[in-house]
Amino acid sequence: MWDDPAMAPKSRAKAPKPAAQTQIEHRREISAGGIVWRRRTKTRALEIVMVKPAGKDAWTLPKGLVAKDESLIEAAARETREETGLEVVPGERVGDISYVYSWHDTPGGPLIRIFKRVYYFLMEPTGGDLSAHDEEIDEARWLGIDEALERASYKSDREIIAKARNALGE
């Protein structure tokens, strides 16, 4: 019908479909942790315990996943004991934080987007030793509250530390 190919209408070829998107799995996690606190005997200065997770250049508050058979406060006390080496008595809830991060459970496995909420409780130490923390932690250390605020690697931790400071009347 078209003698001159230049006059023929241009075909409306469909654009190639993009390669299949990498499937991203979603997971929700609930964790709990503690703000272990004390007052120095002579000065009454407030101190809290912070931990440096193994292999990371970060200082944070002790926390971990809540097991199916645990309440939030039970998990907070257990995780705090494991990560600090201290025996603790849990107190009032200070607050909670939420964040999102991505992870691969296995090398080359699917990307997993994790929506995490962490509940924090004040904890009073009754014994133990900071050097008795588990292998997930490189170091646990008592820090003055101002130093803890400066050293905390994450904004959400600084916010929880500030809430603890207010709750403890500092």
C-alpha cells in the first residue's frame, strides 16, 4: 500500500519491559532493651551503660529481639543482662523507637526490608560485671550521661537517653 517506505507510518513498537524487579521481602521485628543507670556515690552524677556491638564502630544501648514466650519487659531485662554482663531489675518504660533497615539472610539471598520497633526500660543494676557480656558485644562501659549523649552513634538512641535523663530527674 505504501510505495515509499519513508511515507509509511512508523510502527508503534512497545518499549521493552524492564527486567524483573528484585523481590524484596518485608519483616517486622519487635525488640526491647534497657537503660542501665546508677548515680556515682560521691558526686551523685548520673551514669548509664552503653555497648559497642562486635565488629561495629558504633556505641548504642543494649537491646535484642523479643522471644515468643516473653513479655517486653522480660526480653528487655534478658537482653540487657546478656549484652552488659550486669544483673538488672527492670523499671518503668522510657519510650520506644522505630526504624527500617535492609538485610540479606544469606549471601545472594533476597533482600529483606525490616521494620523494627524497640521498647526501652530503665534498669537498675544489682550485680554482675561489665566484662561478662556475651560475644555479640565487643565492649560495655559506664558513661556519664553527657558523654553517653555525645558518644551515642544513632539519633534515636540520643533521644531515648534524653528521655531517661528527664525521667531520672537529671
